[in-house]
Amino acid sequence: MFTSTGSVFTLSTTLNELPLGQTAVICAIGGDGELRTRIQSMGLRVGRAVAVIRRSRFGGPLQVRIGTTDLLIRPQQALLVELEPLS
Amino acid sequence: MKRVALLGMPNTGKSTFFNRLTGAAAKVGNWPGVTVDLLSAKVLLGAEMVEIVDLPGIYNLHGFAEDERVARRFLEENAVDLLLVIVNATQLDRQLALVLQLQSLGLPILVLLNMGDEATRLGIQIDESHLSADLQIPVLTISAKHGHGFGPAKTKLTEMLRSAEPARKASMTEVFADDDALESRLDQLFERNVNVPLTSSERFSDRLDRILLHPWFGLPMFFLAMLGMFEAVYTLGAPLQDAVAWLLEVVKADAVTPAVIGWSPVLQSFLLDGLFDGVGTVLSFLPIIVLFFLFMAIVEDSGYLSRAAFLMDAFMSRLGLDGRAFVMQLMGFGCNVPALMGTRVMRSRGLRLLTMLIIPFSLCSARLQVFVFFTTAIFEPWAAPLVLFSLYVASFLAAFMTAVIYRHRLTHAEPLLLELPPYRFPTGAQMWLRGWREVTHFLREASGFILLGVVLVWFLTHYPFGIEPASAETLAGRMSALFAPIFEPIGIDNLMTIALIFGFVAKEIVLGAMAVIYGVGEGQLAGIVAGRTDWVQAYSFMLFVLIYTPCLSTVAVLKQESKSWKFTAFAVGWPLFLAWSVSFIFYQGARWLGL
Ligand SMILES: Nc1nc2c(ncn2[C@@H]2O[C@H](COP(=O)(O)OP(=O)(O)OP(=O)(O)O)[C@@H](O)[C@H]2O)c(=O)[nH]1
Ligand SMILES: [Mg+2]
């Protein structure tokens, strides 16, 4: 399993840090078995492009878009979605 | 009899298709997790009767929420002839994964790509026959909502059933196969058969979201919309209700009263003051209830519920809940029972129980009747909708306060991932179906335990026969004297106590009971109540009705879903205590201020 801190060469970010309106490609999904499966069946899979549409205030959830699916995801779970470094 | 199971991810239109195919009236809504229990209906396909089973949506076969368990258990325990898999055609990139998983169950499958209308609007092109060949499963595009492609789908289903082998149980053991292989298969399928154009212009839902999910105006707009809805229910509903009440008076005076002339006084009183006035008063609220549910149908089908979860999640998480709990509160406005069932989408017990604890504070349509009656009887027409709105605010406050108090006992660490579907609007047929559902539900209740309650109240207020009805010597009089020490401090007079006691069974009985107690129909009841209670008493009464146990059905579902008598007892006891305390503080406070 990849972790962003474990590698010296890639400084990958998580979905949490993705600026509004930018698109990035997912490179890894963390989390334990069931949560991971749930994240994937919502469409957040390795290789897919994802964008953050909006963030709610006071540390609330993010609205993200993968293809034609819009999702609400809490920051804690967005942390599990790792992205390839932005160019 | 052959059996077909409807499967698919949540919110793909399974229940919509089910309704179209079988003529049933399953609840439809633009929210993942509307169906949380099995529902089956029979339909004639070709020459044979077939049982169709509508199941809760599942994201995959590994889920452990209660609704997903229901679907999985059904597959494990029942032999099925065919799986009818409903897929959202606009989200094939992720939804085909479920089809691939289901394929390993070893049952015949028919895949329906639903929401064909939305796929067309988005310019999505699907090579149906090629996809079908790749999957080696028949695939058809339909629109369950509008009916496109329904004919061919039904024909195909009939044809497949005719040639199907004997029904089998699914072989669930193979499902936990390697997911990586499935993923590459999915990508390949999607790439080869589906073409999604790059979106150039902003979609309608995006534009609406910009307003409704606005960081500052989103929530105020929500509350304004709610206020607007109550204004509408009043302005449209009140005249309709008056018309029904008037009609009932005419029927009573011109048809029923002459018919019972000469009968014994007790029987006359039973039929006129008991049955007719009691049940009639309840029935006169039918137009308001239908109207209210039409609004609810629009709200629930709009897709706003998921947005409400988005807006409220940050706040709700501080109460130990999540955005979905707020959505359940909104659903509870219709009826608390489906809202309680709706908590099945939550996995952790702590979150589920805490949510179930606050749902009964949601001001349901039965309580709405009581409040519409009291606010119009006691308050000026301009103030009535505002007073009603204040009760909705009180309902939220009671729920939030309860959560704050008990969040440390019912803790959880449940993650939140939720679909935000596009905005939709129900068709005329869908609204009609919803209205019809509610009418039949209401009439069933009115002819069942409401009738029973009214009869009981009549007996209590008239026995022993021959003395002044509802006077101190009657059973009701003695009973309310017993409760007086509890209800006097909160300003509720003796006779109303009887209505409250029966309201424990169901809130619809409250007004029916009052009509019986005062021996008049709905038309004159308002005047009598206004003469006997001032606004402080009325508001204290309404606060009590709002907060204490909603009805026995709610209690039964609390038990069924929590599987714990202890929790159920607590979920009944706490609101009773809270209701009394709030009414006490309000009533004594207002009196102390000289109101
Ligand atoms: N545009 C469009 N909307 C549809 C179609 N079929 C269903 N819908 C809408 O999709 C939403 C979900 O429909 P349901 O039938 O409740 O979906 P479900 O699969 O039963 O959902 P769950 O019970 O939550 O799993 C509702 O708002 C429907 O009106 C369709 O063919 N086209
Ligand atoms: Mg359904």
C-alpha cells in the first residue's frame, strides 16, 4: 500500500487538499476493507479523474465529481483518497 | 410461482420500475435508501403469474448496513428465477461493477439501463447490443419514469422467464472474488461501449446548486422555503377543509339526524356525537393531508434531501449525528415510521440509535392536523402560519437538545459518503400515486383504530348514561381528575387531558376525541375551544403534543428496529419527561410574565 509520507520521490496530495475546480487522478485509496470497498463502489477508483466542486463551511463535507457522479464526502474520508501530484 | 428479484444500486429507479410493472404504489424518492425493506407484488407475465420483489439498493455484495443485509439475506434464503438488475445509464462507469459481481451469483440476469432520458440529455451514447454481447447478458435501455422502452423490457422479461431453468438460490460464496480483475473488466467494458461527451456547458443541477448550496444563503433559503410551504398549505388547505366540514354538517343535519329519529337517546348520541362527529372531524383534515404530502412528494423527489445533508452535516456532526440524520428528520415530517426505518442505511449502532431517538420529535402530518386546528382556532389568520412555523423550530430544538445530551452515550465513528443525484421533478402520475397512497393510508387508519379510539372516548365521556356528558361524574371526568395534578401545572384542562391520553395511540385521535368530548362537529369545535382556552394554554398544549410520544406505531417500530426493550422504554420515557418540562416552563413562565 502506498502512503504519501513513505515515498521520497512523489509528493502526492489527498482529495482534501485539491483546490476547487482542479482535476486530479486518483492513485491510491486507503482505509480498511469495507470502507475502501464503499469508496470504490461510489466511483472513487484508482485511475479515475476527480474534482472538488465545493466545500461546505465549518469543516463540513466536500462535493466531489467523478465522471457523471457527484458525491458528498467528509474530509476524514477524503483524506483516504490519494491523488497523483498536480502538474 | 416464478420469482424475479429487482436489484441495483440505490436510487436507480428500481421502485419506479416495480410500480410500473406491477401497478403497486411503492414509495419512490430521489434519495439513496428509500426502499429499506422487501416489497413484493404479483403480476401476470405472458400466461403465468410471477412474483416481483423490490429490494433495497446495494452498492456491492459486501455491505453491512441493515438495508444491504435485507437484500443479501433475501438472495441467500430464497430461490430466484431471474435477477432484474436496474442500472443508472448515466453512471455506467461505476454501476456496471455491480452487474459484474452479480454475474458470479450464477443466476439468469436481465440488465435494464434506466434513466435513458437523462442519458440522452447528457449526450451519453451506449452501444447496447455490443455491451450485451460483451457481458453475455441481455441489456435494454429504458426510462422507468416516463415509460420509454418499457414494452420491449416487459416482453424480454416474459420471454426469459418462459425459458428459464428451475429457480435456484444464489451461490454467494464466489462473490468475494478478487476485485482487481473486476476493475479492469469494468474499465474495459465502459471504454468499449459507452461514450460520454466532455461537458461544455454548466448543467441545470449545477446552476441550481450554486443558489441552494450557497455558503451563506443556503440554509436561510431552506427555512424560507419551509415557511412558504406552510403558508401554501394554509391558504390552499383551509378552504378545502372548511368545505369538507360544511359538507359533513349538511349530511349530519339532513340525512343522518332524521334517519336516527326515534331511536334510543344513547344510541343516537353514540351515532351522532360519537361516530359521526369524531370520525368526521378526523376526515375533514384529509384535504390538508393530501396537499401536504403532494408538497412532500416534490421535496423528496427533488434531490434536495441529499443537499440538505450536505448543508447540515457539519452542524449535525457536532451533535454526534450526520447529515443523513437531518434528512430523516425531514422525512419524519410526513410520518415518523418510514423515517425510523430509513435509519437502516446507517451501519453503526450508536449513530442509528441516536438518530432514532430524535426522529420522533419530527412534527409529523398527524400532529400537523392538531396544530392547524389550534392555530386557526386561537390565532389571527396572519399569525397562524408563523405559530405553526415556530412549532417546527421547536421540533428541531427538542431533537438537537436530545442529541447533545445523549451523544456521549451513543458514540460512533461512521464515515459519510453520499450520492448527490441530479435535481428531478415528479411526474403527474408519480404525484397522483403518492397522494393516493396517503389517502388510503389515512382512510385505513380512520376506519381502524381511530374509529376505535373515538368509540372509547364516547363511552368514557357518556358513562354512566343519563348524566351530563363529560361531566365530573362520568368515567372521563373521574379519569381526568386523577391526572389533574400532572396536567394542571401546564395549563391543560381536565377534558383535554382525555384527548391527550388517547393521543398516545395516535395523534389523529386527539381532535376526534375533542369533538366527541364537546359533542360537536369540526365546524363548531373551533369556537368552543377558542372560548375555553387562551393562547398560552393552547400553545402549552401544542408543545406537549409536539414532544410526547407520537403514536403506538412509532413505538412499535422503535422496538422492531432497535431490538431492545430498554432503548424503546427510554425513547418513550424521555420525550414524556421533556414534553412536560417544556410545557411547564413555557406555561408558568408566560403566566409569571402576566400573559
Ligand atoms: N429521469 C428519470 N428519473 C427516474 C427514472 N426512473 C426513476 N427515476 C427517479 O429516480 C429516483 C429514484 O427512484 P426510485 O424508484 O425510488 O429508486 P430506487 O432504485 O427504488 O431507490 P432505493 O429504493 O433508494 O434504492 C426518483 O426520483 C425517480 O423519480 C427515469 O427513468 N428517468
Ligand atoms: Mg426503492
